[in-house]
Amino acid sequence: MPPPTRLYLVRHGQSDGNAEGRFGGHGPTPLSDLGRRQAETTAKYLANEGIRHIYSSDLPRAIETARPLAELLSLPVHATPAFRERHIGVLEGLTFDESREKHPKDYYALVNRNVDHVISGGESYRHLLRRATAKLNDIIRLHQGERIAVFSHTGAICFLTLYLMGAIHSGTKSTPWIVTSNCGVGRFEIRNRRNIRVLAINDTRHLADITGNDSFAAR
């Protein structure tokens, strides 16, 4: 029997938008000073895991987070729009309060995890799920039995985790929210599509000296 594939889903470090409590979406917001420290600490934490392939959302905050691990392991970062955060259209760059006031229909559909609601000028969670899982499945097939790190965003990681757990399907209308803190790590052991072990969700132990037990999860 071949060895299982090990998958690490890693959220990006704190961005400037996170620090201000704003929705990031597809925006180019970079990491904050704290986010860069989180990325460096996460790289050291993962450096001995035997990771052989690094993939990332192509948004700056995700690539910046992936880069320190790639440099430690002398590996390239394969950036792809498939692992971007949900495109949140008119909500991008707004605070939670601003979103609720200016675009209440879109805001409440988002926070209630209405899977099929398409945000004005953006996409639905269903769209996010389809593009992210299609790419993930390709990567798992390509690197079967190896160890893979994917750097992404809180919404994308939430829905990838639901997918890997078999907790979402074509008839799903709304979902729970799985929190992933900045630089939180999810670990999965994959033998086949019907044999997946969830080893950890939102592991932030490596960040205790930097952010304590903070679970801030703004988009």
C-alpha cells in the first residue's frame, strides 16, 4: 500500500486589511508587520514536516506567507488563482459595519454562509468551492503519497476542509464556519477520497509567543 498523502492547509499571516477589520476578498492587501513575523515562525514550524511541494493563492498576502517556507526548503511556490479567497465584489475593502450598512443583503448572505448566493460583483461560496476543490484534487493526484502545503485564506480553507470531511454536497444550502486564524494550520492524511483523516484544524501552537490565543479570523 502506498504511503498516504499529507496535506497542510495554511492560512496567510495577518494582513493590513485584517488588522483594520476589513474584508480582503481578491484585494492586493499585503501582510502587516505581525503577519510577516507569523509567516517566519510558521515556516520554521513546518520546515521539518517533509513537505515537498508548496502551492499558494496568487494574492500577495498568501504568497508572502508561503515564501519563508519555500526559502527554507529551497522549493518553488506554485501560485494559482484557484486558491484565492472568495471574490466578495462590492464588500471588498469594507469593514463589517460598513458592509452591513451599505449592502445588507450581500452581508447577511455571507455571514450566514448561504452557499449559492452570488455577491454583487463577486461570486458565491459554491463558485469558490468548485475552483478550489478542482485544483486540490489535481494536486493530490499529481503528488500522491507526498507532503503538500497549500497557503490560502480563511474562507477557502473553511470550504476545502468541509469538502475533505464530506460535510458539503450539491444539496447543501448553508454551512457552519470553520475558523482558521492567521497562520493557523490544518493537517490531513489522505489515502483515497473515502479514506481521509483530519489530524488538526487551526493549529496555532507555534504562534503562542507572538499572538497568544488570538483567533482573529477576518477575511
